[in-house]
Amino acid sequence: MRRLIAAICFAIAAFASPVLAEDGYDLWLRYHPVEAAYAAQYKPHATAIIGGDTPILASAKSELKRGLDGLLAQDTPIVSQPVDGAIVLQTGDTNLPEDGFRIGAKTLDGHPVTVISARTDQGALYGAFRLLREIQTRAALTDISDAPKIKLRVIDHWDNLNGSVERGYAGTSIFDWWRLPDLVDPRLTDYARAEASIGVNGVVLNNVNAKADSLTAPYLQKTEAIAKVFRPWGIKVYLSARWTAPIELGGLKTADPLDPAVQAWWNAKADEIYALIPDFGGFLVKANSEGEPGPGDYGRNHAQGANMLAAALKPHGGIVMWRAFVYSEHDANDRAKQAYNEFKPVEGQFADNVLLQIKNGAIDFQPREPFHPLFGAMPKTNEMLEVQITKEYLGQGTHLVYQGPLYEETLKADTYAEGKGSTVAKIIDGALDHHALTGMAGVSNVGDDRNWTGHDFSQADWYAFGRLAWDPDASSRDIATDWVKMTFSDDPAFVKPVVDMMMASRETAANYMTPLGLAHQMATGHHYGPGPWVCDLARPEWNPCYYAKADAKGIGFDRTKTGSDALAQYAPAAAKQWADPKRMDERYLLWFHHLPWDYKVKSGRTLWNELVTDYDIGAKQAAQMQQTWAAMKPYVDPERFAAVSANLSIQAREAKWWRDASIAYFQSKSGLPLPTGIAPPEHDLDYYKSLQFPYAPGH
Amino acid sequence: MRRLIAAICFAIAAFASPVLAEDGYDLWLRYHPVEAAYAAQYKPHATAIIGGDTPILASAKSELKRGLDGLLAQDTPIVSQPVDGAIVLQTGDTNLPEDGFRIGAKTLDGHPVTVISARTDQGALYGAFRLLREIQTRAALTDISDAPKIKLRVIDHWDNLNGSVERGYAGTSIFDWWRLPDLVDPRLTDYARAEASIGVNGVVLNNVNAKADSLTAPYLQKTEAIAKVFRPWGIKVYLSARWTAPIELGGLKTADPLDPAVQAWWNAKADEIYALIPDFGGFLVKANSEGEPGPGDYGRNHAQGANMLAAALKPHGGIVMWRAFVYSEHDANDRAKQAYNEFKPVEGQFADNVLLQIKNGAIDFQPREPFHPLFGAMPKTNEMLEVQITKEYLGQGTHLVYQGPLYEETLKADTYAEGKGSTVAKIIDGALDHHALTGMAGVSNVGDDRNWTGHDFSQADWYAFGRLAWDPDASSRDIATDWVKMTFSDDPAFVKPVVDMMMASRETAANYMTPLGLAHQMATGHHYGPGPWVCDLARPEWNPCYYAKADAKGIGFDRTKTGSDALAQYAPAAAKQWADPKRMDERYLLWFHHLPWDYKVKSGRTLWNELVTDYDIGAKQAAQMQQTWAAMKPYVDPERFAAVSANLSIQAREAKWWRDASIAYFQSKSGLPLPTGIAPPEHDLDYYKSLQFPYAPGH
């Protein structure tokens, strides 16, 4: 009988509404029913949901219900009195760290229940998502304690007020500024759910290349409408602030941070914002960088600028995230050195509600960079890490390149700032220098594409960012494994090869784009595809040729004492690992050293042969991913299988293009023959130079 | 037992997957189960589906199955042998017109069945959609015969290759040119279904302000990928052609249509296209208009230009749609007259595979315009109608303005070209002058917003376009009624007030934007909101003041003999209806006449008082729509109810803004007091003039 009913139900469910294609919208919160054996195991511990009625606890209960209903194919009641097997949200546990939680079996009024206890509502929300993750990944239900190690876990949207997204490859902005505040897209709630599920507690709504308009009254109303959606999910809104807003909006003659009228304008603006949004997070600022205005325009330094804004926000509990991504158009120095040179002198001068937001590397989100020399160099300053989730330099919207290992590589990098073990993770989580205000920011890859991130696998970068901002010591492989299970399938025949493919993908991309520590070889402007030959732009550091410095004799950027000596910005023990080309990780070789083409690398090959071989391997690895994925067909819905297949085919083609164009260009410099067995580029160099992409997205 | 099973099934269906919010994606193809009494009535006549296996018949069968499965909550088998109650697709009936169909009861091999018979596969597809519509609208199943009256039913996408949509208010383009041809969004199939369901059989993929790139080999591959999706739904793809492509792509020195090398280039390009896309539809061309290049640059006329392209397409069966929307930057003449002046002299000179595509009015998609004087003026020319579905001048993405009545007004307008009854409908369906090549085009309002058109009610404009292109004599009220039933609910308590609201909405918009025949009073560039004061642009006809000609004495554009005499471009009997301000439909009054402020209109009021009253009524009507909709809450899902409510609130606010700004401006001209009972504008004129909208969409 039961089977019959099930069969009838299936028929009715299948036909009562059109069959829904998998479109990736559900992300990792895809609560499809678990297998019967697992359901039998979990159901006795998920008979009901109990919890308070604050906005955030209401979110936690609704998410638990949504998740359990789906995963266990049941109608989970939300009740007010304990029953056997209930899940109980309890807050106010002052033994727990803020926003941490503990999940464990308890007896309540004589009933065996599972308690998610937390100090704060937000902690309980995170506990609820964690419990669901355990079921999604088919884990045995055991006691769990967890808490975020980093205080501010922030997503930066480079979204413009006209709806475009700078370096966005997944459609336009999810923030419909035009129709806000009247029309609030229900999608924003799903966005908040996704962010909360990975522990994100702050979102910067607008591009760091900011418009003053976002600080006008009408736009603050729009921001307030978004804040209202985010608040029940424990997420604060932040805005990128345009430095010259007091001039553009306030009619002042100056934006000098030491001018009392300027300070007064920002104070009044902060009052206005907080009257509307009492839990407003604060400002993100890109100042005196790439043409943006800043305190430097008035002869003031970054600390003077940041502190002026910080003073306006301080009474309201707000903070300033001040970006360290600066390079001067008047500084002929190695671009990799400039941020350090500007910020190191103001160490100790930043207000306590300022964080210095530092990119993972000193150039700009390359496939591989050594960690930024500012990490560990300013122990008195709140240093936070900025990584890019969107893949401006990593294949953009169409390449499968899982960035978890890249983030992990940065976080685990040892700065040696205070001896061995002074990892970037320990600096940004505050452990090394005992900072309470800590943070990690990721530049969003989210757009209004149905699957949020354009490429289905780019969801994993978003997910990994959140997990690593929560726990910077986590393993990117473990995270990938969870993501694959939650997003696609927990079948080991699927999980293992797909996670392996993901974990290898970043090295693959580094191989076909910028092997051996090369950087910034992308075409200019849109950064799509190879452009190593570009050498005619106004500023030297805008040119790919500036970074590779390839000529007839050799290749690489000498950042040792004989060159720019950027190495000297690192702690001696850190610098030492890269000082000797013979004794270093060769994946950073040409970042630090200019070497002759016939230099012998560890493999025994010449540098030239090694470089060409790496390009060749990268292209082959990219092509191989197609085979790996093709074998996964039985485990994936046809829609996502087809979309990923299509993107992998683009990636394989473009990896070959990268290989061929790069080899053609560098061969024009080295004049050397290709190693045996390496096929020549498909076209000549002029062909690759002739390619133009006026419609490349994201620019 | 049955009830029990149903209850269990409901529970399982509800919890096995998250409850899906209504998001408008399904459009009017929302196949939710009909009420039990109706199901009982239809089910005996929908027991199975039978039909051939050509690509288009496969589409028809799959759509029938999808529709019947949903509407009747059953699993409808697709079978090969007749059974009682089957629906049978039969083609090859040469008694029927091309693409027409007949639906009726028959006996087949002893089985009572419903036969959808047609001459062509496409006719059968249309019959399938029609049968589904009958069930969706709860019609009694009777015999039906129908056939399209117009041959080319075409949607024009003003979509750019970078993904933006000119005059688009529903997100970015559904055509992801960047990731095509590898990645083909499954959404394109749903788009093709929607178009086919309303009889559309052609889609122009790119903006009339065209880039030559769309004619390059890589972009033709992308177009081919789209054609492959559209073909099984009976839809041909067309491209907008850039006149100077032979120069830009072919390296020629000229694009002179009489130059043999130019003709040869286009011939070769046509060969290249048809080798890839054998059923390619042809070209749409905007030439010598608003800065676009054209044959006029070489001293050639439009016919010489169009015919050169037509010659290239002719061997392949392709056609040219040549736009009549031209006005010269060197012609000081009334803009409303210029198209006629340019085209009338080349009457009889166009090749037989050219259609002249004429906008409904002589200016540009205004809330109300008299029909274009070219209609009926060129009986030897294939004249097709172009209407705008997107609402550039009708509230854009946020106003509920149903355009069915606007289209109907144009189609039913009598040109008197060959005596009474020479309606625009009869001209464009070929009846009047016995043309076989006929067409109607609509400028798309579709974007990648989840609900396709941004505003849920803007779906109705798309739907009405298709229905009227199929049958230009149809009633826009009947169409609205079908749409409301198919899209929302067939409950009479919902259908009647909502259809009434839709039918009144266009007059409402005309009242609050441009009453009494005013036109083009929108702000410049983005055309968002009022800008009647704008009078300083380089070209006179770019200025709203050019169209209203308001001064201290009066208002209106004199197009009679004492003015531009645009009236003389109409047939005398048509002109007569507008010649005398005292004896005309006053909704066209100021389009044709400049009158003193104290002129007495039919109501007995002065022109000034009438104008102000109309603005006031328009704003009140817009506000009233909110009340109407609020009462509909019980009949609508919460998601679409909220979205429409939000848009209506924007509309009410903006209608008041239009009213206030317009009254403030015209009062600054007339110097007259407001009529009794009319509230003064909320702000002074300077306030309205000061408003700036740099992020207005669609521009």
C-alpha cells in the first residue's frame, strides 16, 4: 500500500506542475531528500523545532523547517513545548563565544532533544545551518562546538548604481537600485540565507569605485530596504564611500580630512544613516588609488583620512575598512612595493575602529602571488584580508578554477613577522597581535544569473570564502567536499573525482596562464585572455611586458637586491625562502627573479623548456577536465551537466589559446626551439595579437 | 481512500522540495490544474496524444503533454495508435491555409478523438497551443478553425552584443552572446515556446542600431546556435544589418549600394549565412536615421539600398525589413512629415522581398499618435507595422499600462486610402492591396528578469502583440481577458476588475503624461519622467518644447494648412476628421492644432482648464489602480501581488510627479490660475527641473 501511494504521489507530483529543471538557484542549500537509510537515522532527532520569536531566531526556525522538510521529506512542526526528538534553539549561553554555538543531545522536561545552544541569536542561526549541513553531508549526528574566528566576514559587491557589476561575470547586480525601495526582490532573502549559511555577517552594497549618489537620501532609503531584508539573517549593510562626497553632495569646497567642515559633514551624514539604519556596518574606502580621490589630494596620509571617517562612525559603533590597494601614478617604483611604502610609515596611527583591508598579494588577484608584504608588517593596525571571489584573472565566467586552495595558500603563508608560525591566518584572526577587530573580505562573484555565479562551479568559491572567513585554518579540500555533497551528490563515485578536479584546477590555470610565478599577462582592460605582448600603455605597470620582462636573454622580474628589492619588505625569514632561485618553490620563481633562458630548473630542464612545458601541461590538464566531467554524467542532472560541459569546452579551448599565444610571444623573445614533443602554436603571433574582444564582460 | 491518498500526496509534494514561489517565469503558459468540474469535462477528451515525429510536431506533442499533465493533473501518454479520447495531430490538409489549423471531433479507426488538423507542422503546433488555451480559459470544447492573417509576425530585439538592451526595462539580454555558441541557456527554449504560443514566427536578435560584428563568422555561429533552439518552434531568426559592414568587415572603401563590389560582398555574406542557417529570415535595417549610416550617404535612395540587400537574400528566400523611421538632421520640416516625404517618392520601386516597416505613428511610440501617414500611401509597397512592446514612453518598467488598446486603435484606424474601411489592419494583412508578403513587428520588452518583462503586467503587452499580429481584427479586451485567466486566475471576481483596470490604463497614462494629443514631453535621453521645459538641445525636434509649442497665448502643434500641413499627407477623408478642432476627437487636439489657452473644448471648459483637469484625472486614476489591485489580494499569489503592488505605488507617485511637473511648467507659460478644486503642484517648477536621473535604465 505504501508503495502504491508513493507511486501515485510521484505521478501526481511529477504531473501536477511542470517538471522543474535544476538551475543552480538553490546553491548549496539544496535540500533534496536524503537516502532512506539516512532519513531513518535522522528523523528521530528532527521531530519538531522549538525556539524564540526574535527576527533572527524566526529565520533559524524557518530555515530548519525548510531544510528538514526537504531533506527528510516530512512536515516538521514548529512547536512551543519540548517533545521527544525536537531540535531546540537556546540562546543566552554566556559560556559560549559571541556567535558561536554548541549542538548536542540533552534532556528537556523529560524529553530527549537536540539543543543548539548559543550566546546570541546569530549563534543559534549559525548552529541551525550547521545542523542542516551535517545532514546534507550525511554526517553522523555528534556533539559539535564551533565559533567564528574572525569578527567581520564581509562580501564586497563591486556593483554599480546602474546595475552593472565591475569584474562581474554572472549578469547584472542583484540590487535593483532603480526599483528599490518600493520593489524588494524576494531573491534578496535567498541571497541573505546563502550568506548567513556560510557565516557572512556583512555586505558592502556598492562598488569601491564609488558614486557619491549612494549617500544621498533617496539611495539611503534603498539601502535601508535592503538592510531590512538582511537584518533577520544577521547581516549588516556597509557602503563604499566616495571621498569627495562632501564636495559633490555637500557643496563644500574641499574634502580635506582635517577641515572641520568636512568632518562635520561626515558626522552629520553618519547621523543621518544611523537614524535610518541603526545597525549600519560602516564604510569601505578606496582612496588615492587608480584615479579615485582621497586624503592624499590634500596632502594628508591614509591614517588621517581613515580616522576622520572613523570618528564620524565611532559614536554609532560603525567601522571603516580602508583599502591598502594603492599604487601611485607618480611612483616609478616596483608596483609590488608601493602599498607597503605608503602604509608602513603610518603604522600605529589608525583609529581602533579602522581596519586596513589588504589584498592577498601585492599586485592584483593573480593566479599566484606571494602573500602581501603588509601582512605582519603593521602589528598595531587591524589588518584584514581581501580576496577576490569573482575571477577577473582566473578565467572569468567560464573557467572551472576552484579558489579554495588559493585562499588557503595565503592564509597558511608564514610571514615570520613574530617568528615561525606567524601565518596570515593568525594575523587576520587577531591571534598574533591580540586584535579584537578582525576581518576578511571577499569580492563578490554574484549576479542576477539564475545560478547566481554564472558558472555552477563558481558557487564553490563563494562557499569557500565564507567557510575560510569563519575558520581561516580550515582545509579547502574539506570545504570542497562539503560543497560538492551539498550542491550535487554525496555519491562517493562523484565526490572523489570532482573534488580532485577542483583541487587541481587552480594549478592548471596557473600553468596555462602564468606558470613559474609570472603575473599579469592578461590582455588589457577587460583582462580576458592572453596579452603578454602589450607594452605600449601610458603607465609602465599597466603593461604585461612590465611584469614578465622577457627579452632575448631571459625572463622574470628581479625583486632581489639586484632589482627592486621588494624582498626586503618581507621579514628576513620569509624573504629567505625566495631569495635563492635554486632553493625556492619554483612556482614563485619569476615573481622574484629575472633568469636566463638557459637557467636550469629543478626538473633539470632549461627555464625555456620548463616554461613551455608548463603551458603545455596546463592546456592538457584543462582538456582532461572535460573527460573527468563527462564520466560524471550519471550523477548529475542534465541541465547542470550540460552547462558545466559547455563551460569546460570553452575553458579547454581558451587554455589552448593561452598556451599557444604565450608560447608564440615568448618564443619571439627567446628565439629558441620548442622542446621535443611540444606542438607549435596553432597560429602565428600576429594572429593572437590581432584578436579583439570589445564585448568582453565585466569591464 | 482517494482523498487520503490525495492528502498524503499533497503533504509529500509540499515537503519533498521547498515550496516554489510564483515568480512569473511561466508567463501565460502557467498550466496549473483546472477546477475538478472542468477537469471532469476535459479529461475524456485528453486521454492521449498522437502525432508525427518531425521537430515541430515533437514540440507540439511535448507542449500538449506539458500542458495537459499540468492542467488536468494527469500523466498524458504519447501513443502511436488511436484510443478513445486521444488528441491527434494531423498535417498535410491542403484545404487549410498555410499555418492555419482546424480542431474538431472525429472518429479515427473507430475511436472518438479530437483532431488538430493542419496543412503544415507549424499549423499543428499553433493548434496545439490553441487547444491548451481553450482549457486554460475554461472554454467549452467546440470546433475551431483559425489561421494567421499576417505572414511575418516578428519580434525585434533591441539587444546589444554586450548584453545591454536599448529601451529595455527587464534586465539584460536573454541572448548570452559571450558564452554562445557553447553555452545555450535552456531559457531560450522557454522563450521560443512563449513566442510560438502566440504565433510569433520570427525574431530579430540584435539592435537596429547594429554592430557589424554580428555578421562576423564567430557571431554567425552564435546566431546559428539560437536558430537551432528556435527552429522546432517554427521561429526564424533575423539579424539587424549594419549598412557599413562591407567597409568595416570587408575592407571595402564604400558601402554604395550600386557598387558591384558592395553587392558582391553582401551576396557572399548571404551565402555564408544560409550555408549555416538554411532558414535564416533576413535583415532588418535602420538606415540614414539618427546617425546610422545608409545608402543616403552615397546619394542613393532607400529603395536602392533595400533592393541591393534584397537581391543578396532573394536566392535563399530571405527578406528585408526596411525601417521607415527616418528623420533628417538637415531637414527643418516638421519631423512628423519627414518619413512620408522620403518614402512616398520611391513608391513602386521596392523589390518584392522588401517590406517597409512603419511605426504606428509618425513620431515615436508616444502614448497616443494618429496613425502613420505612410499607411495606405504606398499601395505597391509591402507595408508592415512596427509597434513598441517595451514601454519607452509609457512608464517604462514600472507602470501598468496595457498597450492592447493602443495597438488596436492603430490597427482599426481608417486611412481612407481606398475609401472607407481602408484600415491599417487591412493594409498590413495585405487584404487591401493584395500583398502576399505581410508583416507586423513588435519591439521586445523581454530581458533576463525572472518574469521576463520586469513588470508582471507587461507580459500582457507581449501577449497582445502576438495575438494581434495573428489577427489584427481581434479585440484587445478579449485578449486581455484570456491573458488574465491564463496568467493569474479565471475567477470572475478577479478577471472583470483587472481587465477593466488594464483597459483603462492606457488612457490613464495618456492623461497624466500627454493629454489632449500632446507628445514627447518626456525628459531627454532616457525618456524617464517629465521634461516639458527642455528646449536647449542642438536639434529642434529633440526638444519637448518643439512638440508642445506652449507660450503665453496657447499650446499645440499646428499641422494644418496654417502650420506644417502634415494633415495633407493623409487621404482627404482621413485628414478631414482632424482638420476642424471643433469637430474632432479631442484626444488628438494638440497634435494637429495650436490653440489659445481660452479656447473652449467640448466639455465647455477652456483649453487650459481642460488640460489641467486631464493631468489631475490621470494622477487620480493611477492612484485608484492601487485600490483596485489591493482588493484582488485573495485571488493572487503573494509574490506577484506584492510585486504589482510595489510597481503601482511607484506609478501613482510618478503619475503625480508628471501631473505636478507638467502643470507647474505649463502654468509658467499660461500664467493662468488653476481651476477650482485642483490642488497646486507639490513643488515649484525649479524643483522639477532640478531632478536628475543618471541611472535611469534602458538608455
